[in-house]
Amino acid sequence: MIKVYPNFLKEEEAERLVNEIYNMDPSWFFHAYVKEGIDYAKYYTNSLAHRKLKKELNEGLVYSMQNGKFTYRFKRSTDHVKHCKCFECVFRENSLEGAIKHFVAREMGYENPVLGETFISCYESGDFLSTHGDKQKGGCAFILNLTKDWRPEYGGLLNIKREENIYHTVAPSFNTLVIMDLGDGGRDHFVSEVTKYAPHARIAIGGWYEDKKETEIEPNK
């Protein structure tokens, strides 16, 4: 099941989020990589030392991709300190744990939705996410697109597999929420590479909800 909701937030709230993301401390963004030989995401800053490492990783992306290995490169935020009051953490606490969670629960028929990992993603020229199913996540994935004035020919398109060689494609339209049911076995999807012609970054807030029984919830969570 794939559901798309245009004009999801109030316009002023969506505009505020975009402004906050564009003006956030650049040190909050990490360059995330996965490729053949790297089973778990590695995160890099824009330091000179890390630039050298990223250059070496970039050279191996094509080989990894063409060999059918899960491969990606994009920028993202990571976990913040406990009780952080930055705009991202406040949005998680007030909206993703509040009205948006209740909305997803109603749309998905969840009795007890639990919010998992969330992060801000940023795809610029050359960034992409290869096919994967997120089968280990369960529940549903969500993407709140916050990219303005985006054309499909810029790339950065979410492609969700329906059946063999048939995909549902979703362009990152501004202020659109996408919910994707992962089921028990995951759902194959990928984000196409952003081209060099894109005038700005493709930005979004994404994460996962899972419907859990009360007995499945860990204490103090």
C-alpha cells in the first residue's frame, strides 16, 4: 500500500521547516555511504581528512551498484543529544510523536504506532539510494517532502516496486507526505540519482512507524 497526501502541513509550518533546514548548522549533516564491503552506514563530515576518504568511497560506488549490492550516497542528520531542543527534535516530539503519528495510525489501521528512527535527508547532484526493501524495519515508512520547485527530470524520484519491472514513481513535491506499507517482507524501492542540472537539494524528513503490542514495547521508551 502506497498513499500520497499533498499539502499535508499548514503552509506556514512547511515553509518554516524548509527555512530551518536551509539554515541549520552544516555540522548536523553527515555524508552517509553504504556500498559493497560496508554492511552498515558510515558517516563522514566535510573535513579535509574525510574528503579524502569520501573520494575513495565514491570511486567504488559504480562497481558496487553494478554488482547488485545495496549502495547509497546522500546527506542526512543523525541522532541528537538527549533532551535536545533544536527544531528537528521539537518537530519529532510535537508532530511525529503527535498529530502525524495519529494520522498515520488512522490511515494504516494501527492500534499502537511506535515511532522509530527519523532524520532529515538531503540529496544533491550524484546522490542516490539503490533498491532495498527495509524488511528489518516492518510497519510503514514515511517521507515528508519539503523540496520546492522540483522537476522529475532532476532525478531524486522515489520508485516503489509493484510487480516485476513495474514501479510506482513519486516525485518529491513540496509539502507532500508519502506513506509506504512495508509489510512483513519489506517493499523494494529506490531513489534515483539527482542530476547535475538540479538547481538545489532534494530535502525531506523521513522515518518509520511500527504497530506494536503493549507487551512488545521496551521499558522507558
